[in-house]
Amino acid sequence: MQKTVCELFAGVGGFRCGLNNIKTAEDYNKKEKWDTVWFSQWEPAEKSTQYAHDCYVYRFGTRLDNNGEDTTNYNIEDVDKTALPDFNLLVGGFPCQDYSVASSLATSKGLEGKKGILWWSIREILEVKKPPFVLLENVDRLLKSPAKQRGRDFGVILACFRDEGYTVEWRVINAAEYGYQQRRRRTFIFAYKNTTNYADSILKSIGYTDTSKEECMESIILNEGFFAKAFPVNKVEAAKMKIKELPSEVGEVSDTFQCAFENTGIMKDGIIYTMKTVPNYSGEQITLGDVMEIGEVDEQYFIPEEKLYYTDPSVTHSDETEQRLPKEDRQTWQYLKGAKKLLRTSSTGHEYVFSEGAISMIDQEGKPARTMLTSEGGFSRTTHIVKDKMTGRIRLLTASETERIQGFPTDHTKYCLIKGETVEMPLRKRRFMMGNALVVNLIQQMEEELSRIFEQED
């Protein structure tokens, strides 16, 4: 089977880098193993610039649809899905939003009246293009959202796949638990058409029968499935398989369905099998220190002493229940990352004490980086602060360090192609792109299993 790919919500090309093992600047010039025939990246919050799309185009060029038009920077909802080139693998890191849909509209092919969320564009592509394989990424909370109807959103997604003839595996993967340089938990979804050779072969390998469904699904989860092959796991001691059937209509799922999804599972023929697993990994561990700069770092990254501490560096908490600290004290990293107590007033006028605990002022080089967010580099509790290896001074992460934390080549986001001109991406945008990205190393590891699967389809 040809290794043709459509990359949705592409960002700066994390899936593309992973599938094609792009780790260094030299790798951009190598022939790609997986042919990305079309991609889509559009940021609605950007009014005058589209830095992610323009960075992607700088690195990889653009792709035209079957009408000869470049629609890669359109709102995906406005793209004519019938004009997309054919492909065998659909990938993307789609946003986590509200997945509810009216019951009367749930089976409508056009999905008129939908709430404008992006999952329905993925479903439309599944209907129109019918790709045999799909690999998607989302935040780990997808399995438990929304709070008032746990599991509904993921149930809607599974029901859509079921209706289009797919079996679906999922796994919540923390990159650091498989040796990589960031503690980042994400839900990965692998779906395949029930008509593929892979679907037949995996059922034969487990001896699937109607009377042994539960045992067979457990075998897929723990040993024979896509994620089990790529990222080995063990069953949590005393963990039991949960089994639940999806309602027949997507609208009914939206209205009433709830499920306590575990971190691992499979959906086949509308039946959900899910259980709790733990990683089975004993290899090397890449740390934050491994991806940090060892040479000279530009002065703009260093934090002035007056912005670091407002009092003795050993102080790790503040109590403002009697009186607020001066503004200049509160605008320091020590205050921001320290434990604090302060009075607040609720919307009803009730006064209460807000408390939060301390987090480490300086991130430890000997551990994987914490999860990077889109606020990285801003004045935020979640921003990483490190001790410079050359000078010992305290600073923020460089743009290149954030790239390496996500497994991208150094300076992947440095340039964009805007209206035919090469332009440097602003530092804050480079950090934002990395906070929005996935850990490329995980896709590189999945690619080996994907290649084996595609070889079976020839």
C-alpha cells in the first residue's frame, strides 16, 4: 500500500517530522518515506499572520487539491472534502472541544446544525475519503470530558468511527515514561477499516471467536495491538476489563452516554473494552539537561535579579490574608511559583481564602521537562526556568530548547515563508507553536509499526 498521508490541524508539521524521521536540518532534504499529499493548518485567532502554516510551507512546501487550488490555509470546515487527493493515512492533533450534537441531526450526512466544532470535519473526511488508517492525537482529558457527562465526547468519536466501519484502539501515553524528554500525557487514537488486511490478520493472530471476545480484546490491548507493539504495557494488578456497548445512534451517545474510560482500550463493532495499564519500559531516560544549550546563550533569555526574588531566595510561600504584598514583589518569579494565601471575593460577595502550593523555582536538569504549554516563556507559573550551563545564571528556555523538548530539529520554527519571502518567526510565536505541538519522538516510534502494517496491505 502506498504511504500517502493527509495531515489535519498540522501545526508546524509534527506528524510529518515523526513519520519521516526528521531529526536534523539535513533530514529535510531527504526523500520522504511517507508522502503528504495534502495538509491543513489554519489558526482562527490569527488575523494578519498564519505563522504555523507559513512555517510548515517553508519547511515542506505546499500541496494543491484536485482542483489545482491551494486550500491548505482555509478553515477546514470550508474546504471541499471531495477535492482532496486520495490518501491511505489520516493524521492530526485535533482540538478538544464540545462534541455534543442534536439527536435529530446526528445521522444527517451533511450534519446541518452542528455546533461548528472541528471533529465533524474529520467525520466528513472519513465519510468522503474513506482512509483505511487513521492516527490522531488529543489531550488526555478527552477520555473524561465533559465533567457533567464523563466519557460522552470520546463516546461520540468512537460512535462516528463505528458507523464508518472502523475498529479503534486508544492509549494515553506519557512521553517521559518511554524515555523521552518531556512529561507530556496525550491520548492517541489508531483506527483501521474492518476491511483491511491488518484487521483480518490481527483477528487471526488472537484466534478471535464470538465466544472469546473479551480474552481476545485483552490480548490486543496487552500484546498484539498497534499500541502494544509500539509502546509495551503491563496490566495493572487486579485491573478488570470494563465492557460497554455504544448506543446505536450518535445523537443518543451525545444525550445519555457515559463511560469510565481507562487509559487503554479498543472499540470493535460498537463494543468498548477498556482497562488500566502501566508502561513496560526499562531503557534510557532523556532529560531536560540533555536538550539544553551548552554554549553561549543570548542575553534576552536571562532573568534580571530583581525579577527573580522579592526577598530571601529560601522563602517559598507568602501569606496575604492580612495585607497584599507590593506590586513589584508580586511581579517576581519567586512570588509566582511560590505557595500563597490571599483573600478573594466570589461573584456572590462571599470572601474566602485562595491557596495554592509551591512549585520548583528552577527546573531540574536531571529529569524530563514538565509539560510545555502555549504560555511557555511568558510570566506564568508553568514557564520553565533553568540554570544556564555555561554561566550558571538563571534564564528562560531558548526557542531551540523548546523545539528539542518536543523532539523537533533545532531551529525548525525559526523561519516562515510569507508571500514568497523568508521571514523569522517571533520568539513568542515559536514558543507558542511548541506548546501546541506533540512529542515527535512518539510518532517516530509508532512509524515502525505503521510501516509493518502498510506492508501487509500490498
